[in-house]
Amino acid sequence: MTTKRELEVNRRGLLLAAGTFAVAANVSGAHAQTAGQQGSSADTTLSETGRRKLGSLEVSSVGLGVQNMSRTYQQTIPTRAEMHNIIRTAFERGLTFYDAAEAYGPHEVERILGEGIEPFRDRVVIASKFGWNIDLETGERRPGLNSRPEHIKAAVEGMLKRLRTDRIDLLYQHRVDPQVPIEDVAGAVKDLMSEGKVLHWGLSEMGLNTLRRAHAALPLTAVQSEYSMLWRGPENGAIPVCEELGIGFVPWSPLGVGFLNGAIDARTRFAPGDIRGIESRFSPENLPKNLALVELLKVWAERKDARLGQIALAWLMAQKPWIVPIPGTTQMAHMIENIGASEIRFTPSELAELNASVNSINIEGARLPDAVQVFSDVEAPARS
């Protein structure tokens, strides 16, 4: 019989394999007015010039997720100097939005990012996240979550040191702690804002009621969640609420962990430790069916003289002018390709055609293993 302790260890292993996937001002009425517009032809001036707004926070149209810069899905360790080179080259090419978390590494990715952006720190936006139960000194990952106010404040002190900065531009709660009212979390973040250590805040993979409560307690700038052609769950939940409240939306895994840029085919099998190997959407029985989406991307890539991943990212940005994807990569060529997605435009008729085609494809299998999915869509407890 499997013991409770063994289940916990297994769950921690899954979270480690996943790399722990992955806003203070109210948005003006002008943002709410543009929020319902679709298609690049309806984008704001900011997005047409490679910039977008998450609430009041201006960022590049495409960000860079640095999650795997200390260890990839395949459990290989990238060269640190090359990661710095990618971070700096991204900035030289106009990218100003970098996404990290204390859980990535843990701690080590924040160090890599801090080293990489140090020469131009004041010209970029840093996002990081708290919320997993991670030892503040050693980085040891412990069971469960921890969003107690005193822990949040201590965690941010560690972030500031690792990122070599005096403030976090956008601080997310990585996952909702079912033991801590979201109003208490908002209170801790508000204290950090009053000290100038945090400028904006957001939530990741939260329950929708918690999203509303958090925004009422302290206005949110952004919500982060998985969203792509491969996983469109937020369209029925978080995105409409963000539109209603004027909150920006940041899709993580916008390329479907490599699926949408053609890195996976029907013969692909995954190395031990690669979470994709235990995601049923990539199982041998489901993968061939889901590749219909890749075939669709190939048609549009030829039509637009672009790469598959660029079409997938451009599609995301065309849905709303306040959506900013953060594709992660450890490859220079992929980073450059991803930034280029902001130059792709769809006419209203093209977008309608593409949306209809994407809607017609049924994706088989779940996006995450149950032991990881259980941390998403959680509602915070009521405040007593």
C-alpha cells in the first residue's frame, strides 16, 4: 500500500520535474474599452510598436521566461554564460519583460537573471513569484505551499538579493495557498509596495473567486496561466474576468512545451525526468491525434512566411491587446524567432478563419498530471 509520505514524495518529484510551472494600479477606462478588440488590426499603438500594457505596466509585446535557464525539461544544465548572452541579446532586440520565480532552481534562475540584466536593470521589467514552501536560505523544496505574510516578506528579501535589485516590478503569488486568506496575502504585498520593494502584483493559476477577492483587496496588474492553442482553458474563465476587471494576462507555456514549434512528432518519447512524458496529451495514443494542430500551424506558417512557433505566439497576441506571452528558451535562435512573432499580423478575416480552424481541433489528454494540476484553480479560504 502506498503511504501518505510516499504520495507526498512522488508529488514533490513531479513538481520538481515540472520546474514548478509556471499591479497595483487600477486600469483606466481606455484599457477596458480596447480589451474587447481582437486582431492585430485592432491592437493599440503600443502593440503595433512592439509594446503592450499589463494594466498600467508597459512591457515588450513578447517576454522571456527564464525558468529552464538552470535546468531544462530534459534535466540538462545549460551553459551559464550563454544564458547571460541570451538575456542580453533579447534586451538588445527590444525585449524588456523577464519572468522568473524563487521556485525555479530553486533560487538559481533568479541569480542567473540578476547577473544577466545587471547592466540594464533600470530599463527592464522583472517578474518573479513566491508561494511554494521553499527554505529561504538553502532553497530546499519542502512539501506544499507557504503564503504566510511573514514568509512572503522574507522571500522577497531573498529575491532582491538574488536579482541584484531594489524592487520587483511584478510579483506573483505562484499558486494559491489553501491555508491563507488572499486578503492576508494582499496585505503583505501592500506592505512591500509601501516600502518600494514591489511595484505591481499578480496571481498565477488561481481560482476565479480568489482572483476577484484579490483584486478587490489590492488591484492586480496581471494574471499568469498556461494558455496556448494547445491549452485554451483560460478562455472560459480567467480571460473574461481579466477583461471585466482590466487586468493583463500573461500566458506561460505559450508554445505548448515545444509542441507548437514542431519539436515533437508522433515518434517522440521523453527522457526520464521530463514532465511531458507523464502528460497524457503527449502519450503515444493521444499525440498522433493532437498533431493536427501542428499541421494547421504548418499551413499558416507557409501562408505568412513565418515559423510555426511565431504563428502560435502571434495568434495569442491577436486574441487581446493586453495578452503578453512569455515563451521560455535556452536557445539563442529560438529567442530571436520568438521576438519576431510580434511582427506578424492577421487581418480580421484571417483571424476569424484561424480561430475557426483551431476550434475545430479537439485536443486529447490532460495538460498536467493530477499531482500537479491539483495546485491550480484553488480558492483561498475565507478571512475569519
